[in-house]
Amino acid sequence: MKKPLYSWLFDEFDVAYSDFVWNKELIPQLGRLPDKIRKKLTKGGVNKSRLVNQSQEKALFGSFYRMEYVGVCSRCSQPISKHKSVNINLQSDTDRGERHNCVIALDTVRSGEHRQVIYLTDDYKAARNYVHPIFEIFPLGSVWSSYDFVLYLFVRHFLRIHIDDIKKSIRDITAKALVSAKVQGISKETELIWQNRFITYSQKVDRIDQVMQKFPRGGKQCPPC
């Protein structure tokens, strides 16, 4: 694709993020971003992130339940999970960005600013521990990874983006994740998980291409680049 994924993201969606994410994740990256993206992140030098107060975070995560693995059925050998109460240290910075973005998602729908949201994260552990349990209860929208965003772009701009560029993006996402995981000390199991994700999403790309090639064109079409 002719532009990086973050450029596509800001062109396609109204992006929101918490003040914590702004300070801990985005500010260190500002110098590496193109002027166009910096202007979208900031307006006249004023931070456009959203503040999350402690009462909001406490209301959402103070009494928190999620599905937890508890064992294997002795009869059918299937995994058993059940809802368990989880005590979250709200003073800890660990996964605070994900928690605060969940608060923003809830407040965005509650206030009527948007009817639905897309929660974008590549932190699968944090998504499993915090984001998915919230979205399973609150009908706020969808939880996407970068893989899902690439699939969306392929559907949305099928006439503009070649399948080879989509597959390259899928490879790049996987390679970046594996490099990051290896720095932290990746296990064989984790490496296999990422390889399976790559295979799964590559197959989805092929299926989308198969359908879209045959799908009747109707309505407004975006011109090819």
C-alpha cells in the first residue's frame, strides 16, 4: 500500500485515545510521524486526547468479572471456563491504557457521540483480560486487531488496493509482532500462535478476494489510485 496503516486509520475513522495513551505511547512517537498525522493528533499544539477520571475507571473495573479457565472436563476433555470476580489494581499503570480506552468507548456510546465504536489493539493479552469482557457485556461495537483493520481496508478499497499489498501488510504485522515478542523472550507456543494468526488471516484475504472478484458492483465506487 502506498501509505502506512496509521495514515489509513486517520483517513478512515474518527480516532480517539485516552490521555494516558497519549502521554505514554503517542508522544514518544510524534517525531517519527508525518506532519499530516501530527496535525490530526494535535490541533494548534493542543493535546486532543480524552481525560478519564478515577470514578469512571472505578465504576467500570472496580467490580469486574471475566471468563477464566478453570480446568478440563473429565468426561469430554473440553476446557471449562466460568465467570470469576477479578480484583484489579487501579493504581497500577499495567494495561491502564487499555482500561482507559474501554472507558472512552463506553462514554462515547453513552453520550451519543457515536452509536458504535471499533476498539483497535494488538495487545492480545490485555484485550483478553479487559477489552473482550467489557465488549461481551456492553454492546459498544467491535474489537479489532491490525489484521482486522487490513481486512477492512481490502473490502473498503478493493478497487484501489492490490491483494499483494494486503498480504504484505499481513506479513509485516506478523513479523513486527514476532520481533517484539522475541525481544521479550518468546516461547515456542507464542511463536506458533502468531504463525497460526498469519495463516488464518492470509486465508481470510484469499476468501475476501474470491468473493469481491465476483461481487456485483453497485453504488458509489472509489476511483483507483
